[in-house]
Amino acid sequence: MTTRQELHRHRWRVASSHPVSEGLLTYQSCACGQWRVTSTPLHPVAHPDLARTRAK
């Protein structure tokens, strides 16, 4: 049987974030009571070609 918590879309809210040697560590909570921890690399560049800028 599926519970009500499994049916809703989470709306994550940042509770706190902390710079660490590997990047940024973020603690997030949802109104349903669940928590998660996410990390972002120090220099996140998924598409280097899009990150380039033109000098004028």
C-alpha cells in the first residue's frame, strides 16, 4: 500500500549550507518531515562551452 508521504512532490527548503573542501554541503527539509543532504562541487561546470564568455 502506498502511503500519503510517498504520493506528494517534495518542496525542499534549505535549512543550512556550509562550504567544505569539496564544494558546498546543503541540508534541506520538506514539510512532510523528510530531510536530505546535497553537495555541489567546488567548480560545477556541466557544459564548459556554455560557460565561456566573449571578450568585446
